Amino acid sequence: MKTVLLIEDNSEIRENMGEILELAGYRVLLAPNGKEGVSFAVNDKPDVIVCDIMMPELDGYGVIHLLQKNPDTQQIPFIFLTAKAERSEMRKGMELGADDYITKPFTGTELLQAIEGRLRKSEALQSARPANLQGLNNLIDQSNNKSLRQLFDETQEGRSFQKKERIYSEGRRAYHLYYVAEGKVKAFKTNEDGKDLIIAIYQEGDFFGYTALLEGGIYHESAEALEPSEITSIGREAFEALFNNNPEVMRQFVKLLAGNVHEREEQLLSIAYNSLRKKVAEALIMLHHKYSSKEGDPVPMHISRDNLAAIAGTAKESLIRTLGDFRDEGLIEMRGTNIVVLKEQKLAQLLN
């Protein structure tokens, strides 16, 4: 049974909508204001949200702003209720992430059709979300665009990279979108003194190199295989055609990009302000999540001390001393050059 969250301050409208949806077989959550609506959304994760715009305390724009900032709720289909049908109002809502509008007054049929439509699109997107290469292929197949299918197939190419082999270099013009089919890749920037700062680690299932494609320019970082890796590249023409023909793909990549920007901001803040122990602990936790098995079991992290120091933003000598302290405290185990995180929670406590 699908769950619908209704956020509406008018009790009569709220109850009438609730009755209609319950008769249609939905589980219904009723929130009389924006604050309670946000709480319901975070705690219950409804399948779709219908929200009035004009409400006291926290209006509909405030509701969607808060939900879009939360990774757990930003994918929930969101429908605005409004008495205003001005183009500027609709555009504002769409820019904030709304999926649809229902203009008051409306019929029960209009309400049900809007919800059913958003649920169908959401289910299709969930089954074909471009979280991996198969997701992109599914979206292309669903578009029934034969020329796009041909272009995508012609420009897609797989290649093996050895450890430390460069995939692309900072300052080079971007011609491909890359996907990690197997292995791990580091993205890094090099300063004037030749020191590297690792800004991202990509693992199996990750896309990379898309920022430069979106900007239509050059790569602002270099990418190199951390270990023997299988990388699939997709030509810029196919990537641009896919974006232009499928707004859902564009939406997912923008959200992916926003998440990566937030991750990099956090890393830079850590490097700038955290103590040495915090920097190393944060780098270890991040890598622990990248290297852990699908079952969540810890596995040895095979990463050089130079690369780990570049991720933490510290000198190699300082890193080695801190790793020795963590080993003596029983937080990690070192097996030759490999590192195993034994007590993730205690490492995380160092960040507080």
C-alpha cells in the first residue's frame, strides 16, 4: 500500500482529501502545518507528498527546501497545492524541486490522477535510475530514441587501466564521461610544489569526469587508477544528447553533482580546521565505507601512505605517526601496507 502525505492547514480540505485517498486504497498521513509535515516526511518516508503553499509558520516553499536538503527525502515526489496559477509561482516551485502542481479548486479525480502519475514516473525512475551504467542504458531504451541508442553504443568503450595509470589530466579538454566498472580511481589536484590533494575516491558503480562535461570545458583535476581497474568511457556527444532528451537523467546527475560538492566542501573544512587525529580518522572512515563489502564487513584497505596522506591533507610522516597511535589504541589493524578499521564508532567519536 502506497503512502501519501498531505500537508494542508485548512482542516476541511485536508480531511476531504484524506477521505478520497483512503477510498482509493492509499495509506494517508495528515499534517496540519509545514513543521509537522517535514517531521512526517523524515520519519515515515511517504511515497508521495502533496503540500499546500500558503501556510503559517512554515510555508510550502520552506517545506520543500528542507526536504531537498535531506538525502533521505529529496527523492520523494512532491506536488504543490496552490490557489495561484501564475507562471512565476510555478517556476519558483519547480526550481525548488517540485514535480507537479494542482490548482485550487480541484476535483477528486484531478488529485488522484496527479498522484498516480507521479508514482508511475517515480517507479520507472527507481527501476532505471542512472546510478550505474545499466541505469543509463535502461533510460535510453525507455526513451525509444533509436538515434540516441546508436550514438550511445558507438561512443561507449571499455578499457583496462593499471595501478597509477593516468585516465585524464588536469587542464585537458573533456571529451568523455567515465564509469568505474571494476576497481578504484582517485581524483586529485596538484599544487605548485608538486604536492597532491586527493579530492575524491571513485569505486565500482561510480561515474566521474562529468563536471567538466557539464561546464563544457576542461578537467579541473586529474584522475588515476588506484588499483587495476576497468573503466567505461562514454563520448561527450552521447552524454549531451542523453541530457537534452531526458530531463530525469539531468535531474539525477545534478543531484549527484550537488552531493559531491557537499562532500568536497566537508573535506576542505576538515583539512583547514580539524586536528591531525581528526583528519586521519575522517580519511579512514571514508575509505572504510568505500572498501567495505556489500554486506558491510570490513576488508583490508590497500592504499599507499602517500595517497592516504593526500586524502587527509597532511604530511606523510605525521600520518604514519597517527596511524601508529590508532593501532596502539586498537582502532585499526595494519597488515603490511593494508589497513583494517576495527572500531569505526570510536574513530567517528574523534570527529565530534
